[in-house]
Amino acid sequence: MKFEFPPRSSRGAVLGFTWSQIGMVVAGLIASVVGLNLLAVSKPAAAGMFALGLLLINFGLLRFKGRRITEWTPVVIAALIQRRTRQHHYRGGPHGANTVGEHLDLPGPAAAYRWLPAVAADGTTEIGLLHHRKERTVTAALLCFGANLILADSDVQTQRLTDWAQVLNILGSEYADAGLVRWSATARAVPDSGNRAQRFLIHRAVDTTSAAYESLAELTAAAAPAAQRHEIHLAVVFDVAKLSGEIADAGGTDTAIATVILDRLTGIEAAVAEAGVTTGGWLSPRAYAAVIRTQFDPDDQEVVDLRSSTPPGIGRTPAGVAPRLAGPVAARTLGWHTYQHDSGYSRTLWVAQMPRQQVPPTWLTPLYMRTTCRRAVTLVAQPVPAQLAALATRREKVARAGDDLTKRKLRLVQTAAEREEARAVEQIDAEQARGHVRYRYALLVTVTAASEKDLDRDVRAVKRILSRSGCEAVSLAGEQDQGFLAGALPLARGLKPMRGWFA
């Protein structure tokens, strides 16, 4: 079984140019005309107007690191304003504004998250729900355990992929109609502070005097510093506004919101389990807080793991982290490409282009198996409603037909990349006609290290692996604080809201 990703669309409003580019070029031409008029009357400002016109035209046409200059403009302006107002520094912990249990001291747009009390149907199990008061969303995370797909035969791989495709269709149709707006799958690799291989050998060995045991003991002990464990979290986000009717019928309180959301979570967990994915249940508030906390403070990982492995008892701290302590004590943006938080430095990479050639189901295996650094790989997906997806595809086909007609009139050639994009649009249209759900998605990779020097080395290694897998990854310049929230934390963030008729 092979997969093929559609290329990123390069089509603009007119012949590949966006309205912002056209506006900037027109402004540059107007400035040049004004310069000519000033030159005709021998005004000294003519040279300045010519320079301004040339600058505007270049800004409108040039690209920098895969983005148009017009796309960089709002990013740069926002980053400069953030630095000017000193919003690129964050202080939490004892310096945080909120100290009550329902608050999280998180930086940036995540500051509006609040813990929503929720208890499962058994009456005892707590489930961590994060209610974003401004965006009016509720987020929950499901712990999953992946099976080895690489060693399975082709029939088993095909069946697992078919089952997972069914889950994607269920999330994008049935649960999208029931309030689901986004979901994300976050796979993070963290140091195995407990060294499970060593513990397994100690507890299961029968003869501890043999040479084989001594050899294995030396091997597992030597591997302890580099041992890693992999954790997978499926985060789902529900729109409270879409569920307002049911919430009102249930009482309209926070408890009513939790009751309505928990009903959806039960069905999603069952669908994921039916696809052959082993689940560990929805994260409790303390477990959810532990994931967020250890992402901000990697040095706290060993303490949190020790807490989880210690049997509960009188006077012992429960497993996980207190929900109100999930956020960082301090965080700041360093330069344009680095985010510093507590005991770590992070950099988030955006996979701007998926492989252009057909790839097998295990095409991302090198990223998971050949990296020894602390990293999180997050796929954020937003299902597009069927009617909106059909309208977007129809609009894309009409626009491309108009561009082709204009190019023929102007005797312009059509490039191979444009033909490939047109073929991808036809393929998407055919898939939608067969009932498949269309998704907007983004793939983010967040690398964390103990120092900037180590971070640069690890990022180069991850970029090299992604390049060999056929991907093009770019560092999110000026957006590392937001990139960390989207790529390192199981919050299903990182996609712009879809508004109106645009998909």
C-alpha cells in the first residue's frame, strides 16, 4: 500500500499572485509614477520615490525561506510588538496571577484554559477537561499505546490502516456534527528515567549467576542514559457553541458541559479501541498536568516518574502533578528561532511540504526510531464539513480553469508543478465523491534540549531525517512560543480557525 500527499497549492488570486502581492506591486508602480512626475519638475524627492517603488515591487514578488514577503509581514510586526510590550517574557509559579485550583498559569493564548471538573460514569475516575473560556472550546487527551507496524506483514498493515481510516471518517463526520472541531495526535519521546529494560531483567531473570545475565546486565546499565520511552496522546477539541442546546437542556453549568463532553469521549475511545489501538483511558487532571509540566520542565521528568511508580500511601504525593502547577515557572523567546522554558530550550519545525512521491505507511519511521533527542511529533487535523469541502474544491477547479485560460491568451506555459496541483485537486474531488472526509492539517516537530548548542545539533539531525523522508521542514521564525504550544503540548492547537466559505 502506497500513499501520496497533494502538493501545497501555489495558486493565488490572479496567475499565482495573492491580493497582498498585487496590492504591493501596484503601490510600487504608483510610487514609481510619482517619482517620474517629481523628476520631470526636478524635485529632489524623486530618487526616494523610485527607491520606495523598487522596494515595494521586490517585497511583493520575492520569497524568503518558503514564504512570500507579504506572508512574513504580519509575523514580523507581531513579533516586534510582542517584544516592545515585553510580552515575550513569562513568569508563572509564585509570580503567576492565578493561584486557585481551576487555573493554569500558561503563557500566551493558552492562558485562558481552565480546569473543568469531570467524573466518569463510574463515579470515581476523574477526567481532565481543559475549558478555553475565550475560544469556548473543551479539550481532552486520550493515552494510546501503539503496536509495531513495521514488523507486521502487509495484510496486517493494510487492515490496521483501513481500521484507522474508518476512525478518521467517524471523527470527521459523526463527531464533527456532534461538536468536534479539531483533533491532534502527539507522539513524544522522553528519557526513560526508570530504565524499563533494566527493571525487566532484574525481575524476570531466573539465573543471575550466568555469564549471559552479567552481559545483559552490563548492556542494560550502559543503555540507561540513552533509554527512551514513547508516549502517544490523542487530543480532541469540542466547540461549546455547537453543543449549546444540549448543554442548556442539562442545566447550562460547567457540570452540564462536562456531562455532554464525557458522552462524546466514551464513543471516541470505543472507536479508537475498535481500530486495534490500545488505550489507557482519558488523562486525569493530574496526569494531564504532568504531561504539560514535564514538557515545560524536562528536568522534572524523573521526579514525576518516581511519583507514578511509588505505591500510594498515607503521606505520599499522588501520581502526576497538581493541576494548577502544570505551567512553567518562567519562559521567554530567544531571538527568532528558540523558545526557553524552565530547564529546556525548544525549537518547533513546521513540515511545510509532505513527500511528493508515493511513500509506504511507515515513511515516518526514521523520525521515530533514529532520533535520540527529546522530541514531540504532532499532527493537528481539522475536519472540513462535506458541503464546505465540495464548495472549496469547486471554487479551486473554477479558479484553475480561469488561470489556464488566461495563460493561453497570454501565451504563458504551464509548469509541471501546476499540472501536478491540478491533478491533486481532481483526486481530492474524486475522494470526496466516494465519501471520504477532507481535512486541514499541519505536521509539527518540537525538539527540546538542555542547551542551545545541543538544540542546534539535534535540530540539524531531525531536519536531515525529515529531508531523507522526502519532507521539507522550516523553523517557525518569530512564532516559537506559539509553535511550542501547538507542537509540544497535547492541546490540538496550531491551525487557523476556518471562517465563512474558506476551507
